[in-house]
Amino acid sequence: MQAVDKEVLSQVLKWLETSTPCWLATVVQTWGSSPRPVGSLLACNQQGQIVGSLSGGCVEDDLLEKLTKGELAADGAQFFQYGITAEETEKLGLPCGGHLYIVVEPQQPDATTIKHFRTLNESLQNRTCAERTVNLNSQTTRVRSVDRHQPLHWDEASQTLTHTYGPRYQLFIIGAGMVSKYLAEMALMLDYEVTVCDPREDLLADFGNPGVQLINDMPDDAVRKHARDQATAIVALTHDPRIDDMGLMEALTTNAFYIGAMGSSRTSASRRERLTALDVSDTDLNKLHAPIGLPIGSKTPPEIAIAILAEITAVRKQQLAATRQQVEAVSAG
């Protein structure tokens, strides 16, 4: 889930808890060029406050005008289409050939609706998945916990929207050194939620990257509390085996989609020997990416950070083998 969409759901709850009615709009389908993907969210209220985006600015003003005038979603959730005619596309500034299909829901500050959005926000806070179903025919909504994220599904025949809200991708960094600073900054640009853990309080105090959660704790305890789900990548970057190994032993028992450790081939081999001696199984060790990062010849901290993020991206997109072969082929000339 993108950070902006998490912000939308949080704002909806804030409005409802302060007795402010509002609307929630979801992109359920697109055709042609579209500035925002399916699943994008927007919320607004009668006072004209808007959070989130459906089109990058093309339709937001028109949508707000229709809602505040009572021309759309006045009596209940409604399906609506933008870009059906060439005239409308030109008027709104939609990209050439772009069609945008949305579901708009009025939200009233009653106990049932507030509980509904509290459940959603608590699920995101706890980094678990929640499936929300909206039936426009019966004007009913429900939310339930699910094990994994599924793509948004819009059934036009039954007028039913099923949308899974999952945790934002997290990069959990062990160690607050120079590589970590560059890596954290780059990961924030890619919309990761970034957490840096280090038991050395002085290094954390000097970290200084805005938007990064800092944890002064032993890495195994921090991983256990904050980094166990499938939307998390864990990297150990301290070069201190007393810290890195402790975090890795716990990380390798999690469902994290990526686990890596910085160090040369010799250092990585020694680390595997130590972890084996500490009863880490071969199955768990096979999850470890070490040496960390794609082999792009990186030497400086920012170059190493790029290599790490490139490998994490390839794993996340399930294209690591092909990507690594291409990089190695280029490196070999």
C-alpha cells in the first residue's frame, strides 16, 4: 500500500471521529493512459478539504464540485465514469484515451462507520492485511482480516468492490552507518517505510534522516517486534558480527521477502560458518543475500546503496535471476 493511501484512510477516521461527514473514492478500473493506478484513494469533505488523488489533478476539482452539490453519491455509494466522451476528456485534461472508473462512498460519522475505519487503520498499523468489500446494490460494507494481499477486484455485474489493504513495504536496516543513511534516503524516494535499528545510541543520534523511524534496541528484539511480515526487507549493514549476526538469526526465521548482509565474499563465507555453528539451518541460510546487492562494481556508500536497492527491487518483482545475469553480462563486457 502506498503511503498516500494510508494517509487517506487515517484522515477519513479523523474526520469521522470529529463528527465530520466525508466521501471516500476508489479507482476501480482504468482504460488507456492513467496518471494513478487502480486502487488509488481520495477522501474529501464538505469544506473542500482533499487528501489523496485519483488522477494526479485531472478530475479532483470536478469530483469535489459534484459531491458538494449533491450530484454524485448523495444517497449512497455510487459507480462513476470519467473520460467517456472526447469532449469530457479534453475538458478535464485526462491523458489521451484515458478512462477513469471510480466508486464513491459517502461516510457518515456514526458508530458503525467509525468502527469500520478503526479496524482498517489498526490493521495497517499492525502491518496485517484487511479485505474491504463494498456492495453498491445492497449499500453494505464489511471488512475482514486476510492472510495476504490480493489485487483489487471490481465486479460490474454485481456492483461489488473487493479491495485488500495491505501494509506499506518496509525496509528494516540494522546499523546506522553511512551506507544506511544513503540507503534510507533512496528507499524513502521509492515509498518504503524505513526503520533503522542500532543498539549504539550515539550513532542513532547522528543519523538525521527525516521520515525514518529510529529504534535504539538490540536487533533481534527489534526484528521480532517490527519486521516479521512478507512486505519487509531486512538488511544488516554494521560490519560488526556481534550486532549483524544477532539480527540475522532472528530475521531468517521471519517471512521477510528479502534478507541481506553487507560484506565481502570472504566475510560472507565466515558469517555463514558462524550462523551454521549457531544452529541456523541450511534452509534459513539460503534466504540470505550475501554479499549484498547486485554486482555493479559499487565501492562508495551511495553506490552500495543503489546496488542493494536494485537487488531488493529485483527480488520484490521476482526477477532476480534474470536481472543478475544481465548485470553480470554487462560487467563482463
